[in-house]
Amino acid sequence: PLLYPLLKASVAAVVVFLTVRTARLLRRTGQDTDGPVIALAAVAGLLLAPATATYHMVVLWLPLALLLTGVAAFKESSSRFWWTLTLYTLIGFIPYRFFSGFDLRGALALFAYPRLWLLVALFGISVAAVAKWARIHVSAGRET
């Protein structure tokens, strides 16, 4: 019980740190970066929200469309494009009744929350794709 607030605060700190770090990296590209920053903030916000439902994921369609537009233009990230699209689609179509049996079963309880793990993966792939895009644009700007 005493560790719960500490773990919750540390997870929130890591998510906020990664979001801010990636946003700063994007700002150094000198290009219009509002879309990817909004997308990262939206995914981070839903990841940190205490009680989300599947219908809350509808909020992500516009930010992810902005993110996917940027990722699709970057040819080396085609696998990230498809992973992002697949994870977002899975959030709405997972049969949750198969995972409810894991609830309150010790370490297996982690499997009772597939939407959480899909959001964690979606956030990780989004940060990785945007950071890679930004690094390439920053290094290209230094070469010119």
C-alpha cells in the first residue's frame, strides 16, 4: 500500500519525461511539429488517465491520424506505421472476456488489462517513431 503512490508517481514521471523530451527534440527540427506533439500528448494523457474505457479511445483518432501522416511520409518507418495502426485497431476489437479470468490472480493479474498494455505499446512506438524522425531532420539540418 505504501509503495503504490510512489510507483504511480514514478510511472507518471517517466511518461511525462518521455513526452517532453520528444517534444523538445521535435522543436529542434525547425519544422511544423504541432501534429506529432498533440499526438504524443493525447496518447500520454490516456495512458495516465485512471479509468479509461474503450470508447475513450475515439479521442485518439485525430492525434493518431496526425502522427500516422508524419510517419507515413518517412519511408524508413513503414513498420512503425503499421504497428501503430494495428495497436490502435486492437484496442477496440480485443475480446476482453478472455482476459477477465486473470483478474485477482497474483502476477497473472497483469494480463487482465490488455488495453493498458496496448496503450503502453502505442505510446512507446509513437515516441520511437517521432524521435527517429526528429533525429534525422535535426542531423539533416546540421549537414546543410
